[in-house]
Amino acid sequence: MLVGSKVSLRGPVCALYNDQRQTRGVKIFVPGPAYVAVLKAAPADPHAAGEVPLRQIGQYDVTSDLEAPIRVRGTVAAKESGGLVYVSDGETSVAIQ
């Protein structure tokens, strides 16, 4: 399983647009597993990382690994059909996708 891993993908890319011709993302066409390289494997225990308070998400920290997964604790306040989830810890609320 590659969830939480840092990977390199090789394949053609196309842009995705909405009805107003605004860019909304990209799609990578990966021909097969031979075109996927694991650069950094996921941690063996994803729950071993300490919790990060919601108020600290996005704050500048020269020592942090910006690509590392983080663990938060809160209550799901709302969920949109597009996959956006709003989490609150009673003090701060954030949107997570």
C-alpha cells in the first residue's frame, strides 16, 4: 500500500477544467506499476506521530517536514459532496480534503 508514501509517477499529464474553463487540477496517466517509484515509504505506524493542534496547521516552522502526514483530533462539523471535510476542536476549525 502506498498511502502516506512519497512516490514518483511517470506518465502523460492533462489539465482538468470546469464549465467556466478554470483549471481545477491535473490527471496523470500511469501505464502500470513499473512507472511508480517509492521515494520514501510510509511510516510503519501512521498513528505514532504526535497530534498537531488545529491552530498550528499551516504555521511556518523551519524544522517541520511539510510533506509528512499529520494527526489531528477534532469533531467533523460538516462534509461536502466534493470530499471537503470541516473539522473543529472547539477552538479552531479547518477544512481538510
